[in-house]
Amino acid sequence: MIYPFKDHFPQIADSAYVADYVTITGDVKIGEESSVWFNSVIRGDVAPTIIGNKVNIQDNSVLHQSPNNPLIIEDEVTVGHQVILHSCKIRKKALIGMGSIILDNAEIGEGAFIGAGSLVPQGKIIPPNTMAFGRPAKVIRPINEEDRQDMERIAREYAEKAQYYKSLQKENN
């Protein structure tokens, strides 16, 4: 379901895929070739949510904000299943592992990897190209080539699946 909130209506690129049972409301922008998967909720009813190009927001994720504090997700980011993102910044090519929570004013650096189940508290900055795990998340090491390849594979596979499901949606409409 896609809903306006007051004078804001979600802006979703034509090439993006939005799965069934997703709710998107208000001041939300979703870029080219991005995908939002089943049962996710993206609310832009407090501040803007800006999602770049080739981003995948996986199943059951929740994206929201605090007043005057937008949520920004740059290009080619992977957001795992059941992630909560709240008024934070996720830089290019980062991966947020399943079940993680990233809170207000936290920033995940370009190419960083947040391990499954991690909690990145308010204001915490995770440097670019590092791996962080835990509750609270702590940097454990730099990203290596195997990590980078795995992150790229996940993003590529979600982009391919999104196009497949998008073609099914067109057939059924």
C-alpha cells in the first residue's frame, strides 16, 4: 500500500520493485533499480526517507525517522531482513545484516558491513570498509576482498530477483 501523508506522496522510480504487502507513506523517495521486499514498512510521515539507486530493503524491515532528522540510504546498499533504520545515514555499498538496528544520527561508512543482530546506537559512526558486530556494535576488522565479493554478490542477486518479480507483477496486472 502506498499512501500520501498530508502534502507528501512517495516518489518511486519506475524501475524500482516494490513487493506485495509493503507499506510506503509520505515523504519517501526510492531510486532507480531499488527493491523493497515483502512486508516492509517505510514511513515518511515525520521527516524524509531518501533511498538511492540499486538499494535492496529486505523482508520485514522498518524505516522511520525523528522530527527534522531524515533517513538517508545511499546507492547500492543492502538492508537485510527485519532491519530497523531510524534517522540514520547509510553510505554507498554498505551492508546491514539481518535483524540489526541502526538508531538516530548513526552513520554507517561506505562499504561497511554491520553483522546480523547488531545495534548501532545513536550518534555512533562506523568507519568506511570496516566490519562491525555486537550490541552495541564495535568495529572488529577491516573488510577483506572475500567480504566485498560477498556483499556485491548479495546486491547483484537481489537486483536480479527484483527484475524477475517485477516482470511477474506486470503479467498479473
